[in-house]
Amino acid sequence: MASIMIRNLDDGLKSKLRIRAAQHGRSMEEEARHILRSALTGEMPAPTNLYAAIRRRIDSLGGVELEIPDRQPLREPPRFD
């Protein structure tokens, strides 16, 4: 089995890991292994496109009817004579 060393771990993060390990009755090392295992062996969610993500977020708010103005002919481009 491989081993890793994690340097520069914030004190607050280490404290949270210690508390979480105690709540689950594990050592800090075993809790870290459990966290890594569950994070890396889970299925990755399918990527969604931006439109679908925005639509899901605002769909419950209802829609707005916008008045779309008639199209006008394009103006003449500027001349640089």
C-alpha cells in the first residue's frame, strides 16, 4: 500500500478532522482515508450545460413576457474615405 504525507494543513482543518474522526470512532488517519475513498470512488455527476443549470435555478420563479421590437433595416456602415 502507498502512503502520502500532507504538509501545511491548516490548524482549523486538522481540528475538524480530529473531531470528525472521534465522532465516527476512527483515528484521524483512518478518517482521512475514508474521506478520500468516498470522494474518489463515487460517480462523477454528469456535466450539465449552462442553459440547463440556469433554467433549473430560475424555473420556479416563473417567466416574464418581453415585448420584442420589430427589426429595423441595418444602417449604412461608416465610410472612412
